Amino acid sequence: MKLSRIIFLIPLMMAACGSGFEIPDPIPGGKPGGSTPGDEDPVETPATPENPPENPPEMKLGMLYADGNDAGTYDLILRCGYNKEQPDSSGAHSSEHFRHIRQRYDNILRKYVFDFYLHIQNDDDRGLKNITDRQRNEIKTDAKSPACMVAQNGETLRMSWKFMLPAGMKTTNKFSHIHQLKGIDNSAGNADVGNPLITFTCRSLSSGGQQFQIIHTAPTYQGSTNTTFVKVDLKEFLGQWVTVTETVKFSEQGSYTVSIVRMSDGKELVSVKNKELYLWRDGTTGLRPKWGLYRYFGEGRSMASQLRDEILSFADFNIEKL
């Protein structure tokens, strides 16, 4: 391995794996190789007749696939109709900008993927001074997205994507959300959009261990009660690529279907079919998905010692209105 590459990898690995904060050098454009975050020798696997690269599909509205142009990642997200919320200028980043979504070549999928970074001792929630107990790095659709990527009352969206949670991922008994379905506020700012409808979260249990959970939240007038209807041992996910297909009819008489399959062995980790749920919000201008890492660390980072810097990997986002 070349000395220059070793020098580049040391700060990146420290930021990814340690509990302290260290700003790695920016990843240049081109092909930042590696199969999983933290590999000692992240060298891209050459394409051969026995191991061909996966050709990207023809892009269409609603699709967001990594294209290998790491420096242009944010522009790609916006051009594909998505939006973003990153702590790129928080804390120490204010003097040395850090881009929190990057691209790398993944040897398992044989394609480029998105890596979402969060630094526990530094990153915040959108730079908001009044929010001091949590942090986020997310992409989403919103009011500026094409109509086919946002649901109105009675409409159905089918969403698919892949993700990999890092081996050894740390959680608390609060929340580490990796996907939500939420409402878009109206111009008056009085829509019932404070709480999500559906949440994928990773959580520590008082009895020990960790769980992947899917939670439904009722609207405010019904008490905003949370119902956890999927609970799976988080070990089933860690260090493994999974593929998700989620089909949602957004309505007061809504229905929810989701399948999560582990790619290494084809095991279906989650299966929910046509579950009847209240899936609308009063006053909203539309309902939309969010992905990334949004987690609680307590006031004054009081729970930060239970967490660490993380890199979550995502790939192949697709939204289709049925």
C-alpha cells in the first residue's frame, strides 16, 4: 500500500471507529475503495468476467443511486429530487468543513454506495442552538420534490432501498432512528407534523441486547401513542447489507407493508403485510420518507459515552407512486 494512502486512511479510521472526534481528510472524487467502513486495506475489487460490476439502471424520477462522483454527492441528491440535512458546519467543522455523506465503492454490492457519517462529540441537529440533546444526518423528500415522490391523502408510495448498519453499532435506550415517514408542514405552520407516522429505530434494551424496531405513532388528536409492531434482534442486521421494500397507502384507513431481506443469505428479517394503520396527518401538504441517522445523546451529551462515531451505508433509493 502506498504511503500516501496509509496517511489518508489513518484519520478516517479514527473518526469512524473511535468515540473521540477527529476530522479525517476529505475523500477526493473518483473511486474511494473499500468494502466496509474500517477495513485495513480498502482496495477496490477489480471487475472480472467472474465478478462483473453491477451496471446502474437507467435513472428515472424518484431514483437516487450513487454514481462514483464523490465530490458531487450533494448535487446528485438534489438533482434527483431529494433534500438533505447535515451537520457539516457544527462544532469543529465550522473552521474545517466536513461533508457527512460520501461515496465509496462497495466490494459486496460491486457498486458505489453512500456512507452517512455522525461524530458523537461534535455533530448537532441542523445547527439549531435550541436543540442540544440530539444530532442528525439525513436525506428526505420535501415540498420541493416532484409530486411523484410525495404522497397525498389516499395515495400509495412504494419505496425501496438498501442499507448496512456497522458491526458493533452503539445505541441507547432512547432512539437511533434510521428511517421515518413524516408530514410536510403547511404555510401557516400548524399542520400535525411534529411526530412521524412510521419509524425504523435501533435501541438498547434494559434487559440487555439491542433491537431493531418499527414503530407506528398515532396523530396528536389520538394521543400520539407509539405502538412497536416489529422487534428483531439487532445482531441480525449488523455488518450485513439488507434490502427493503416498503409499500404504504397514506390515509386515515391506511395500510402498511414492508419486507426486509438480508442479502448474504436471503433471510427475510421483517415481513409485515397490509397492516391497517392510521397513516395521515391533519393540515399536512404531503407525506414523505427520510433516511439516515438521527439519534439522541441527552442534554449536554450526557449519554454520549454510550455511543460512538458511526458510518451507516445506504444504496439504491427508489420512490414510486402506484
